[in-house]
Amino acid sequence: MAVSDLNYHSYFSLFTGASATATASEFNVFDEDNYSSYSSTAVSSPDITYDSSTGKIHFGAAGDYFVVFTANVETGVNAKLAVLKIKKNGTALITSDEIRLMAAFDPEQATVHLVVAIEAGDYLECTHDGDDASCFVSGGTHVTILRTRGHYSSAFYTTKADQTETADNYDLFDTTNEGGVVSSKVNGITYTGSNGRFTPSATKRFLFFSTWIYDTGGSVADLQHKLAIDGSAIDDATAGAAAALTPATHTYSLIKEVADDEYASVKRDQGGTTSFDAEIGTSFSMIDLSNNGIDPSAMLSFSVTNDSNALADDSGDKDIFDEDNYGTFAKTDHVTTSGINYTKADGKFTVAEAGKYLVICNLVADSVSTNASTDFKITINGSAYFTDKFRKQGTDDPRTHVVCLVISLAKNDYLNFIVNNFGADVDDGTSVSIFRVDNVAGSGDLVLDRTASAKEIGQDYTINTLNRDVVGSQHSNTTDKVLPFSLAQKGPRHLRGRTTSYSTSLGSKKRK
């Protein structure tokens, strides 16, 4: 079935609910054949489809798409490596550096992302390639796709940047000073490799999505992952590292307006002089949320500005945005909130209208008291919707964990972000961003092209005048079979049984 190329943000999101079979071979992480018992949850606009028998994601409409792939990677033995890839029609678009895996410290989370040009009929695959037969991905591995109809930039390293030991701020995508080769794709934004700047041509609200894949020559506990405008940090999240546990990944995200006379950049800073490499797959994406200049009907983005209380390893479920878990709760709002109500008394995020919402949470754990995995959950109305494992390790804390999903919500549904038996504190910089993706510019969801496939009177003498298969695609609702009564009426001359045509009268007016 053809797809109407209407002015909508198409979207897709998928996550797994079980662990894949261990293998040393490259495999599609969303192919059910790679699991002994497969389960998954998908949310999608009608123009993007998923085939679990192959793991392929198919596209019905051409366009530019923002793609985020996050895998929870594990191994049964120490000192193994894993590589993530996003492929289009069988060819790799982006490849991560080898992520270090340790049996005692997994799962390790890894993320890659980019903007890719898609033609109708193309397909994407997300793969994992381990160097040992004990390597696999665990539940909560996910991919999220959003068509971008506004401005965007996407940049990632295809060869690593030079090693640096400076303690000062430096721009990660400044290839003049830092070396390395960066692949970029932009629309309405200028990327300048000589200074690492991303400059928009118009003032827009952008989703910032930044992933380090980094290596160190020692141990460091204060790597600052900073998102900046005109050289000044909007906010940051802290990463830790130990040489034996890198390369590792660290992702940070938020929504912020950037004016046409400003520039965005990604900075790295630290208190010491431990060596640091930006590895292959280190990425920065900057996505305009608007549709032809009109913002989503609902959005929210903030980060917490102080640490939570220490949450014990036997404390049960704790909400990471509930003020009761902080001595003093404080946050920085990055955009003016609309259509979403956050209540700090219980950590709830309640949506005013039904729709599909992109939800991104960056959880940072510090002061780890217990080296163990903990459940991270997103709940809807108190019931678990998404669950995966987050490994906390005092050797290289702070550690970050990102979840990026499209979630379908009804009016007045609420979300909570939960950790179980955390054994750490929620660190300054932990952030959440939410915005609606199915009602941009005030229109309904995408619909499929239809032609009449039924007769007005069926073989059983059923009257099908208002059946969608008779009238065709004249209404934006993709779920209702029967169309509004008004669409079948022929107008005033047929009211009250009138069967003859008539002409309007001039009344008392005279023709001149």
C-alpha cells in the first residue's frame, strides 16, 4: 500500500524484552531467530513497519530520519569487545568503536546515532558484533526513529580523534585541534570542522543528543560532558573511567533553543590530566523539533542540579524525580513546558492529551555503594512499561544510562522513572526530555493512501455508503472503519427528499 507523503513527523520505536543467544558472529538484534524466547514492543506511524522474522525496519516514505540505537551488551568472560552498527540496505552507515565488556561489570550500555537519507522501500538493521562466543545483548535493547522535517545536523567520528591530556575545555568536533575524521550531514545548520561549531540559519528549538565513545589511559572520575551554546555550557553530566574498562560510552541529551546568531558545540573537561580519546562512533545530533516552524503541542526538558540522597541497595523502588529522595530538590528547565504536567511531590509526568511522545531519560549514578546491576523502569500509571538493567560500578563512577523511546499515552496518563535497590545516588545532571511527535503543526497522524475496494451495496445487501473502503481516504482517522455521516451527503438540494435541481433566487434585488 502506498503512503501519503503528508507533512507529518513519522516515528518508530522498538525494544526487546529478553536476552539474545550468545554468539561471536554479527547478528541483527531485532531478529527473533537470534533468541530462544523473543519478545518486543513497538510503537510506529503506519509508514514504518517492522518484520520480526528478519529484524528489518522498512520505510514507506522518502525523507531524512534521526535514528538512535542503544544496546545492553554482555559477555560471559572478561576483556571482550563488542561493536554496534546501523545499516541501510545491508551497508553500514555508522559503526561504533569496540566497547569493552567485563563479565563482572556488565551489562555495558552502548549507543550510536545519526541522521540518514531514506528512499521509499529502504530498510534499516541494527547489529551487534562480539569477538567471543559468550557475547550477547540483553533485554531493553532499543531503537528509535524520528523523521525530521526541519533543520538538523548529524556528525560522528569515522576515525578517532587524537589523544589529549589537557584539563581544559575543548570542543569535541574541532578536527583542527583534535584530529580525526568526522562525517557530517546537515540541513539549515553549518558544521565547521576547524572549530567544532554547529551554527543554525534560523532560531529553533533543538533536541541535543550527544554520545561519547571514549578511551582513557588511567582512572578519572570527573569527565565533564558539556552541551554548550556560544561556548558556555547549557548543562553537563559527569562520567568516570578506568583504563581497563574502556572504551565505554556516555550519552547526554536535552532540548534547548539556539538562535540564528549563536552556535552549539560539545565540550569535554576534567579536573586532572588523564589521557582521553574520542573514539570511532562518537556522535552529535541536533534536531529541530518543529514542522515548518511550528513546535510540538507538548514538550518538557529539564535536568536536576543537585545529587539525591544515597539510595540503599535494599531501598526498593525509588522515583529518580521525586523530591522525597533528595535533601533539597532543584532543577533547571531548558524549555518552557507545555502539555505535560510534572509534579515533584511524586515524580509524575502527566500528559494533557492522548498521543505519541518521544521520551528520553539520562540517568547518572554516582557514589556507588554496591557494585551490582539494578532495574531501571519507566512506568505508565504505576505499571511497568519498559525495564532494563543498569550496571553500577564504583571503579568508574559516575555512570550514565540512557533510554530513548516513543511511547503511546492516553489523555491524563502519567509516567514515572524508577530505580530498584539502587545502591548509589542520582547524580547532578540527570535529565528528562519529552515531546509529542504525532501532532506537530496541529495535524493528526499519518494516513495511508486508499482507493475504493468495496461496493456501496454488498453481496449480502449491506449498505456500505459510509464504509472507508468505499469512500476512500477522506478522513485522517486510521482506526475507525466508518466515516462521519456528513461526508456522504450531497448538499442542500437533496434535503427533505428534494430530487430536482434548483437555482438560487435574487429575491427583491433587480438585475442591472
